[in-house]
Amino acid sequence: MRRDHPAAVLFDMDGVLIDSERIAQDVTREASLHLGLALPARVVMRMIGLGRDALQRMLAAELGGDFPFERFQSEWETRYQERIAKGVPIKPGVTEALAALASMGLPCAVATSTSTRFARYKLEQAGLLAHFAVVIGRDAVPHGKPAPDLYLHAAKQLGVPAHLCWAFEDSLPGLTAAVASGARTHWVPDLAEIAAHELPEGVETVASLHELCRWVGHSAQP
């Protein structure tokens, strides 16, 4: 089904454009084991979608203020960067969706909890960087997800109001941020489990970004 086109499209990166959340979870387990730390599975799942500052607050709340965050984060980042350097797989429908949007002249931006520099590197490793006019990382705004700052700033950099944009997310912090920005928000499920009652009002669930192709009038084979 076709629908009115947006002014622009805003994407989260990890878990939406690139299949990196599984890498992140593997690295979390490896780093935890190496440091002798016990991270419950529910805490590991809650890490999805959080920037460094929000992650530190969540881990302190869940595991206590004496959790060695800096030591853990340093070990995690070293191992994660080593994995990313080997290549980053793309999520289903991404190539087709970005091609469809480009053919319609619709600008795209990334709004991610990753730092801007590393986000650009990951997108480059995945062969996607050239598709985005703007890449906004956590370091570019005062507040990370679930605050709307990343999405508002991304839309502003594209020169359009956020409420005229479509946004695509995979985590609850990201969905909360996108909805708060006023963007028409879509959940593309990945690893994060979100119950129906937890979804912010107005969020639409889509199986993959293949759906976006149909919305702008382009066929795509899943």
C-alpha cells in the first residue's frame, strides 16, 4: 500500500540498518567473562539502544554503583572494534529501501547512540555511508535516547521538521525518542523484545524495511 511521502527518512543504525546487535551481545558476554563479571541476560538485553551515559546509569541501577563500568567499557570497545573491522552485515531490505528512497529523491539521515565518528566508520564498513546526507551520533546532542534530541537534530540538519519524517527503530529507548520528536515512527523488530503494552502510542510495526519500498511505490522481493 502506498502512502503520502515523508519529507525525509530517519534511521537508527544498529539493529535497523546493520546486523550489529548480535555482535554487540556476543562481545558483551566475552568481555564480561574475561573480567569475571556476571551480567544477567535481562541486563544484557536492556543494553540495546542505549548510549554510553544512559548505559552507565542503567548498569549502576541494576548491578550497583560499584560496577566497574570504565574497565568493562574499555574491554568491550576493544573487542567490538576488532569485530567491526572484519565487516558489518546489512539487515534485510536495507539495500532495496535505500535505493527506493534515492529514486524518489527523499533524503535520509542516521540518528544513533553510537558516536558520530564510529557510526560513520560502521556505515562505511557496511557499504552504506554514501546513502546518508546526515549522520548524527550521541556526541552531537545534549541528551541521548530515549530523549528526542538525536531525531530532532537529524531532521534539523536535513532542513525539515521532524513531524514530516518517517523514523525506523528497533529498541524501546529509540522508539521513545523518535515518537517524542514527532516523527511517524516504525518498529522493525530485531533482538530487543518489546511487549505490545510497552510500545509508545502511534508506533507501527513492520517486519523489515522491504515494507518501505512498497510505501513509496517500489516493489522489492524479501
